[in-house]
Amino acid sequence: MQNNNFQELERQQLEQRTVPPKIKKGIDAQVGFFQFVGNLFELFIPKMVDLFANRMSGGNNSNAAENGISSSSNENSRYPNK
């Protein structure tokens, strides 16, 4: 089967296309940074929102207790194991 000239030209251009190492390294660093920031949002933001919502409402703390957030002054004492 005979290749179309445009298909052959496209194949040649794809073979010649390379990304300079400096640009690739910069893109990889940016992607890594955004993954890090995304992980921070995923891990900490929901707990902070729960904490602020419970502090502002002053009501039921069961959701905060389930997430490891305590609001009682006895639970936040300086020496909790005493």
C-alpha cells in the first residue's frame, strides 16, 4: 500500500519533533508542584472547613470528633495523658 505524501510528511515531522530538556524539566517541575498543592487541598482543606464550621456553629461536634478534631478545652489541655 502506498503512503500518502501528507502522511509521510506528518510521520517525518513527528520523528523530528523533540522537546528540549530544559523545557521538559520545567514542565515536570510545574506538574509536580501542582500535584503537591492538590494533595494539600485534598488532605487539609476538608478538615479545616469542618473545624471552622463547628466553631462558628458552636453546636454538634460529632463530625469534628470523627475527623480527629476536638473542641473541648479538656481535650486540648497541655498534658492530655494526665
